[in-house]
Amino acid sequence: MKRLLLVAVLALFSMAALSACNTMEGLGKDVKKLGEKVEDKASN
């Protein structure tokens, strides 16, 4: 029973870590686009 609980907890932590990576990747893309827009405005 303890082993099943441990596996379930590890699975939940793994899913949380993977979803956090996707979120950070999306945030990085948004920041990159924002930087490109600022560059375009500065060069005009």
C-alpha cells in the first residue's frame, strides 16, 4: 500500500514538473516576441 502511494505521489510531481516546463517555454516565447517588437519600434 505504501509503495502504491509513493508511486502516485511521484507521478503527480512528475506531471507538475512537466507542465511547469511547458509554461516556462511559453513565457520565453512571449518575452522573445515582445523584445522583437521593441527592437522594431526602436529602429523606426
